[in-house]
Amino acid sequence: MVTTPKVALAESPRPASKAARLRALLISPQLEFLMEAHNGMSAKIVEAAGFKGVWASGLSVSAALGVRDNNEASWTQVIEVLEFMSDATTIPILVDGDTGWGNFNNVRRAVRKLCQRGVAGICIEDKLFPKTNSFIGEGQPLADIDEFCGKIKAGKDSQTDPDFSLVARIEALISGWGLDEALRRAEAYYGAGADAILIHSRQSTADEILAFNAEWQNRCPVVIVPTKYYATPTDEFRESGISVAIWANHSLRASITAMQEVCRRIQRDESLVGVEDKVVGVQEIFELAGNEELAEAESRYLPSSGRETRAILIAASRGAALGPLTEDRPKCMVDIRGQPLLRRLVATIRGAGVRDVTVVRGYKKEKINLPSINTVDNDLYATTGEAASLACAIDHIRGECMVAYGDILFRHHILDLLMEAEGDVVVTVDALWRNRTSEAEDWVRDFASCTRPFTGDYLDDEPVYLRRMGEDVPEDEVDGEWMGLAKLSEVGSDLVRGELEAMREDGTLHKASLLDLFTRLAEAGHKIRVVYATGQWLDVDVAADVADAHEFL
């Protein structure tokens, strides 16, 4: 196999633009990958999955618009889609520009527009306008080499970003013209200024692609699209010195499969019961669309509505039971389906209208750096308990205030129940505590003993109050498990601040838990309202909980 080093296009250790980052992928010494997307949401999903760049497929964009891949969507319509994709993502986009949507004049105008919209590069193919998809028919005519070189030069002369890339796609193998013609065209296109060559094939093996690359000797980066020869081991592309592999249409194809299945099922069943647990929740759409950022912007730019609820999240501990997952980060920052656990918790809380969020940090505190949160630090986290962490935020405990652990997830309706409940101190208790299991060897649970157990009768509105909380509550006195979530009224905030100060004075604050705090309040005669929930939450303590959290979302 050929292992000749790739030719660098430019030195750019820290690319400043999307175009520079695409260029870095093209010249990377290792095989890189682009994943297909066809609108803003699919582009967000590609980025969230961890890909470094997006392939804006002409086939997929056309299909998503409901038209054929025959230039039936105009170039202005395609660029409108690309603008949404570019705005929605931070990674570079290489657009499938078909034949350049016309002659050299169309190419240079399109390139200027793409640069204006932050698109990193364009790939144009050496066929005739209007194009036909490469996998339809045989022996499609190719463009004249000189005329296509003129398109390349026009595009390069028109780019306003110096790092914008133009990839020349060679269709000679597709059209049956053979390897020699493909190499001849590659040499001409490279000489005309192409930043990379995309060599395409419709064979079920990569033989002619690898043969081309062996002859080409990496005179400039080579891009491939293994749609037809998908069974070829990826390591063969690495060994050959291929620069970039494009997974060209699988986001679209997967979405069509899923939509067909769901639509047929709903039409047949006349019900959503059979599909609801097989599709993402609406909340995930909100998260992908960036509703959290809008909530943060509203807190900066819109006037207060009057009632303001704060939240304090206790996130000082490492979570040692998670092992390697928390070697370089606290457990609240462990990845849960592409986002830190804490970010998901903050998004849930902000979804209830809470804007002022304070996080108590400790272990690896510099890793807790979410935008638009307040932070206070418990630098004695290794030797203190949760109450001491809460006391670090004592200046933030005022007015209506939520208090929660930083390692929990719960459904929105639980937060709605909590926010609607009346009481100066309100805690959420899981009545189905017996259903919870854990793989942790030393699993510790926050049991609650209440004035009466959960009845399950939705008409039963008689208030329930806390007697005490603790890890040692006898089983016959357990009415549920505290979920690590509480709400304080203005009076409740005053009570909690006062109790924390009392614990500081009597020397119990240092080692006390939040269970101790609430139990002290209850035993002092303060009514702590209990809101019962029936599951629909979890905390993350061990590695198995991380997997459960992925399923939960």
C-alpha cells in the first residue's frame, strides 16, 4: 500500500474559521471523516455525534426538499438550507455543489455566497448541467476538461475566505472512462487550483479507488465516498493514504426508514402507544434546537417577570465510584448522550422558568464551566458533607429557592409538581423506592419517613409532611426515598439559612448531610411538605447508572 506523506495545503495549528478547520481535515496526516446532513437539525445531530465536519449532500438536500437529484432545487434554495445548517453548527461544512449549478459564472457567484454564510468548502463534479445522480444510468457524459478547469479557477478566484476549499470530483470511473482518464483529469484539476480531488466509483469493491490513489501518490489530498464499496475495511483507506472519507447519505436514509415505520404504525394502530417509547422526546428536540441558550439570553435581555426562583445545585464531590470516568472531571460533568449531566439538569430546571442557577463546586472545579451559571466553591469538599457545601452558597439562599443534588435527572412533571406545591420547605419523595436497584456494592439511600404513605389516589389532596430523613430509617418506617430535590419559599430560605448557621455554631455543619439539615428542621417543629412521585428519576453514582441515564433520555 502507498504510504507517501500527504502534501500540506497550509500551516494552521489552530484554525480560526470553519474553512480553516476543513482545510486542516483535508491535510490531516490521518484519515478523517465527514458525515452527511441535509438540514439544520441533522447537522446538529452530526456535530453532537462527534464528527469534525458535515457533508451537505446534494442528493439528501434535494430529497429532503422533495425533489429529484437533478438540479431541480435551485442553487439559491440549496444555499438557503446551507445557511440554516451553518448557523446551527460550529463544525465546517463541505457542500456537494453538483456541477457548480451552471458555468464558471454560476460557480464564482455561488462561492462568494457560501463564504458569506460560513460554509467551509464546495465540491464540484465534472459532468454536465443539469446533472444526474452518479448511480443512475450508464456512461453519463463528462464535462470538457478545459471548461471544468475554468470553473475551478473561477471558484478559487472568487473565494473571500483564504482557507475556503474547492474539491474537484472526478466522474471518469463512474462513466466508464477508466483509470488513465481519471488520472489525466486529476492532474489538470490540481493544476487549475483544486485543493483536493474526490475520486468516485460505483463498484462494490474499492479496487479502482485504491489503484487511483496508488498512481496519484498524494500530490494533493484525496477524498472518497464509500457508498457502494461500504464493505471495504476502513483501515485499507488509512493504509492507502486517503485523506477524507464521506459517509454520504446515511442520515437521510436512516430518517426515511424511521419515518416510514412510525407513520405506518400510527396509521395502522390509530394510536401513539406503540411508538412513543421508540422516538426521541420533545425535550431532546428542544435541547438540540438550543432552547437553553435562548433561556440564558432571556435572563440577560428581558426584564424580570416579578417572581424569581433561584436554584442551588450541590456538585462538589468527585463520584469516586465512577472510577475512570471521574479521573479528570467531577461526576456532574460526566457525558450523558453528548452533554454533561449537569448541563442536562440545568436545562431541565431552566425549562421551569428558573434563570438564576448557582452551582457549588469542589473536585476539579475548573471543569464546571457551563455558560450563564453562578459558581461558589467548597475547597474542603474532601472532608465536608453536603450541608457544608450548601452553606458555601448561603448568600444565594434567599427568596424562592430550589436546592438539588447535581447528579440527578428527573422528568419535567416532577418539577412541575414541586413548583406548584404550597409550603415553606417542600421535598420530593419517590413512593416507588422499592423498585429502584443498583449495582453499587455500598449503595446508600436517602430514606424518608412521612406522616402518611402514598395512597395513589389523585383526588387525595391531604398534605403529607416529613418526619425525618436518613440512611438508617427502619424499613417499616420508610415511606419513600428523597430524590435530592427541594423547594424553599422566602420563609423557607430564612429557615434554612438560620439552621445552617446554628449547625455551624454547634459544630455539626462540617460533616452534616442535607438529610440531617431537613431532619433538624422537621424535629424543631417546622412543617416540611412532601410531594410524592412515582419513579421517573435517577441519580448517577456508578458506571451502570451512566448507561441507565442514556436510556432514561
